[in-house]
Amino acid sequence: MTATLHTAPVTVADTTDQRVVRRRLGPGHRIRFSFWFGPALALAIWSIGSATGLIKPAILSAPWDVVVAFQDQWVNHDLLGNILASLQRSLVGLTLGVVTGAVLAVISGLSRFGESLIDGPIQIKRSVPTLAIIPLFIAWFGIGEEMKVITIALISLVPIYIHTHNGLRSIDGKYAELAETIGINHGEFVRHVVLPGALPGFLLGMRFAVTSSLLGLVVVEHYNAVAGIGYMITLAEQYGQTDVIVVGLVIYGIFGYCADSAVRFTGRRVLAWRQTLEG
């Protein structure tokens, strides 16, 4: 007698029930525009503290003074040019770091020989702060744009490599056994299982890389820059313009927050197939 195994198809109702369970036992329903709740609360506390005198102008300029300073920088100074200069440095360095880090992670993650050549130097670099290498970069590349872009790229490279490499090596070994059983070759296994499985790690590395690139941007723009938000902050420091300094800091914060939000949004769309508490 032969037993026949009947597998019930997954219906829309089953999927809906799974979502209800995840939301009931997980963090709950997604709240629209929730990313901005925290910054809005911080802005409210800042405004109340400035209005009541709890926050002295000498310590932190009031939000309305910062708005006036922003308008002055936009109208009477080249604030737009400084923003574009900073964005260009950050994007070029970040792109170079992400591409290089991802390529090295794939080579190291898919090959023991590649790992033996690449992983050691990356781990050594990881323990040495990139900002401590800036004097050496200045000696090698000068104090122009090349040094700034390379510094940002090197800072961005490490988190991309670490998290992508970890994602590649964290693929469940049962998938390899299944691929062997159904006759999938190595190339197909890498393309259809390993690389998609490492995507969550890559996106997590992107979040760290974006933040790291802005950290590098803040530092390198203090070295002989003739344009950029860091250049604006340096001039404001020399003239004691705390409101302009806060303008620069707010712009840096907006850069990072918007970039991180974009990576998280992309991750939710690209990884929509995963049944996690995020969904």
C-alpha cells in the first residue's frame, strides 16, 4: 500500500492569519511616519528649553535663531553649494567603499583561499581607527579631495565587508544539502540561495556604512576644505557663530537620518519575502 502525502496549498487567509499573529505577539502595527516621532520630540524639548531659559543661548542656540542663521547662510552665503559639495564627497566615498567592501566580502565569503588573503587584513584594519590613519593619508595623497574620498571609502568599507561576509557564511547548511539532492550546481546555488540569503547582512552593513561615511565626512572637511558643511562649521567656529555651527550639525543629522531611513525602506521592500516581526 502506498501512502500519498497531500500538501494543502497556502491561501491568502493563511498568510493573513500569520501576519495577525506576528503583529499581536510582536511590536504591533506599523505606525506611519514613526521615524520622525523621535526627532519631533527632541525638537519640542529643545524649543521649550530655549523658550523657558533652561537652555542658555551661549550653550545651544534656540531653534528660531538656527532658522534665521540658515536663511542667512542660504541667501548671503553659498549654503547650497556647501551642501552639494558635502553630498558629493560622501556619495563618492560611500559608493567606492560599498562596492569594494561587497566585492571583497563575496570573494572571502565564497572561497577559503580568498578568505585567507582578505579577511586577516580587513580584521586588522577594523581594529585600527581610520581617523588615526589620516595623517598618513595626508602624506600619501595630500590634503585635496583624493584624501577625503579615500578616507570616507575606507571607513565605509569595513561594515559592508563584515556584515556581508557574515551573511554569506550564515546560510543554513541544509540548503546546500537540498541543492545537492535536487541537482543544483555550485553557480546556481550561489546565485539563487547564497547571495539572496546574504542580502539582509549587506543591508545591515549599509546602515552602518552610511553613518560611518558621515563620521568621516565631518572629520575630513576640516582639512583644507574650501567648500562643504565642515568648511562652514570651521569658519563659524573661528567667528564664534554657534547658531551657524548648529545649522551644520542639523544638516549632518538630516543627511544621516534620511539615508538610514532610505536603507530601511529599501530593505523592507527587497526583503518582503521574509516572514519577520518587521512585517
